[in-house]
Amino acid sequence: MSKLSSGADIPPEHVRFAAHLQALAQVTDDQELALVTAVLADPDQAMARSAVARHLDRRAAMLHQRREFDDWALGTAGAVAGHPFLVQRLHEWTLFSAVALGKPWTPDTLTAASDWLQRKIADCLETPEALIVLADNGRTRRVRNTATAKVNSRPS
């Protein structure tokens, strides 16, 4: 077990979590999928999925408006298969990317999306069609209010 400067023990899963996050932050593109797979093989599955979820969020935020997003998402889908939350989060980032880039998406898909994704779209994007859908049918008052404010603030 590692020790804090105060002498208290650091649980081994905390040490591994920090090491996973550091490795994922520094991984090269060609080694990323192998590392994600290795992290997901950690015996502490909750910790491993949490580390990979942070990595997915960081990478998708960097890539969602770039050409390579679709290839990255496709490859990553194979690495996270069997981990429902990670599959869902990757799917949500794919929808976020589609809305941001004006690719095809449906209102039903957006209204069925998680609170997290609806909030992220309402907070971060300016896509009028998506904002109108969320203003009318967002899952939470916060999403509806944020989307409505953005729709109403657009120049006529």
C-alpha cells in the first residue's frame, strides 16, 4: 500500500485509478484501444469503468468536431463492448457530434437521450433544431429553460 505524506495508507485501487488516468492521458492514438482494453481488465470494474469513462469524455470532447471522430468512435466501441454505461456514453458522444456537425439525427433520439446529453447539448451547442426540440421536450426543467433561453436569444 502507498502512503500519503501524513503517513495514512492509500488504498491500492486509488493508486491504480490514478495510474490508469495518467496512462490514458498520455497514450498515443495507436496504443489507445489496447490500453483501454487493459484498463477494463482491472479486477476493480467500477474503478476501471470510471477511469475509461473519464478518458472517453476527454477524447470525445477533443474529437467530436473533427473528421477522425467517427473512426475513433467505431474503434472504441469494440474496446468498450460489454460495458453498458461506456457503450451508452460513446453513443451519446456520437449523437452530440452529429448534432454539432449537422449530420442526420432524429428528434426522438434526442428526446430519449440521457439528462447528461440533453444538458450538454443545451449548454454547449447552438444548433437551432436541437434547441427547439429540447425547449419543447427536454427531460428536465433546466434543459427546457436553457434551450428556450438560447432559442429566444437568437437574432430573428
